[in-house]
Amino acid sequence: MAEVSVKNVTKKFGNFTALDDVSMEFPDGGFFALLGPSGSGKTTLLRTIAGFLFADSGSIHIGNKSVDLIPVEKREIGMMFQNYALFPNMTIADNVGFGLRVRKVSSDEERRRIGEALELVQLSTLGDRKPHQLSGGQRQRVALARAIVTNPRVLLLDEPLSALDKSLRVDMQVELKRIQHEIGITTIFVTHDQEEALTLSDKIGILREGRMIQSGPPRSVYNNPVDRFTAEFLGDANIVAENDGNGRLNVSGNPSIKIPKGAETASALAVRPESLSISATEPKQEGLSKVHGRLVQRMFAGAMSTCIVQCGSHTYKMVARDQDVPNLSEGENIWLSWKSAQTIVIP
């Protein structure tokens, strides 16, 4: 296995800059997510690491070796595409073994490694079937087996779970994490799904307009976003105060919102929906930030409920276990509150 290092990589298509001086480290054996809106450059970065594209400037290392001029077939990477790209006329075993045949592996070695790969993805009894005879989740596992059967140093996944329905996607998140841990391969994946990135990855890179905005462990990026874009993109964020342009935070005349010490000149303050508590009466606990408003909508989703609350010109979103939400009716006046430690300071 190998670590991957991306240093000051820029990639342009004509006058469009897809990657703008991007740097990020992917330590050996980790599971890493590239996250961002459409057009942010995450797939371009993945394809540049893979060797399908070459950077205009900057460098990429796999292990301690520069791969800037090395073609894709010699980079020792495994790639799993969004649409799986299985050969419909081949059996599952032949699909998985395709890369081995290209590398002219012996027949005995090929059979052994195909068997091990199919066993790893729990499809060892389906090698004689064709792709159209499998479910979406099974085809996804076949594509994964094909990507790892050549023993690559790095595994690259482009939106690996986007074609699956929600329940199957959750199951496959568990399986993907299990397989990655079992083989210990450095894995980099692209996703639009913030929850998927938080669930699977050891480290997240947030891209926007070709630039790496922030990278780090999921919990750190979630709790300490470097700007408003990151705060609102990675999970929901209620903006509770904004800088007035004169270097001061404006809490919309609400003295009950506590400004953390040293944060008076921050860009904004935010609070996550899951950090909020809701009540019919004003909470009296010392040190709480609180706002008064009207319950606009309450949405039940099994174990969790979401409340939309209008507080003056601000709309707040609150998410909590349904049993922790009082029996309130839409249109009622309510209070939202949160602990000062749960306020996110946006630089």
C-alpha cells in the first residue's frame, strides 16, 4: 500500500481552471473523501491522481515516487467507476479477472485471486452469472472486486454508492468500510453525499471552484469550519449572527445570543440543528443562547423529528429525537436554546 501526496496541482481545460493549486496528503492505509458541489474539481482531482488526466503544474506522489509522467496502467491503482463499467457479455468471474489477464497472470494464479476477491465481497457462489442477473448492490461488489483483485497500492472510487437506493447504500457503506479495513488499502473516494463522507472517511477534503477549502478529520471539519461555505455545505448550519461589515457581529438585536469570548469580530456564528433544544416556555438555565419564535413546521421521520422555526427574519432548523420534542402544534410560539460551547465560530 502507499500514501498519496498531492502538491500544488493545477489543471486547466482551455480558460477554465478545474484545479487551482490544490494540495492534500493521503496517509497510507486511510479512507479519504473528496467532497464538494458539482463542478468543484473533485472528480478531476481523482482522475489526475489515477493518471487519466495530467496536471499542468504541481506534483503527485504515490509512495515516495513521482507519478507525474507515468500513465494510468503503470500507477498501480485500482479504479471503480460510478456506473461500474462491467462487461455485460462476461461472467462475474471473467469481469473480476479482466485486469489479471491483461497483466498475463498465470491461469492458476488468476483463479486463486478471483476466488479470494469474490469471497472478500461475499459473492463467491455467483462467479458463473452475468451482470444482468445480479442486483445493483451485487454489481457494485463485483466492480469493487475487479478494482482490488490486482493488488493495487491505491483504490480510487468515483461516487461508488450513488446508484443504490438509500437502504442498500447504508448497507454498502458498512461493507465498504469492512473491506477497506480488511485489506488496509489507501482509499480515496469522491462523493456528493455529506453523510457518506462523514460516515466512511478518516479525512475529508472540501473543494470549491477548483480550490481545496479545508481538509482534516471529519469531526474537526464539521465542528470547526474555516468559512461559511464549509459550515453550510458539510451538514446544515443555522447562521445566528453575521459580521456587520464594520468588524462587529450583529445578533439582530437579540441579547440572548451569547458571543463566545474572542469571537466579536468573527465572520459569523452558527449552530447545528442537532445542537438546538425546543421548549414552549423560556429556558432559565444560565449561559444558554436562546431565541424566541414560531413553530412553522414539524416533520416526523421515525426516530427523529425536524422542526422549522421562524425567529424574526431568521429561519432555524432543529433536528432531535422525536421523544425529545414537546407536543407542540404548528403556529405556536416557542423557544430554541443551545449551550454556548455548541456555537460555531466562523473565522
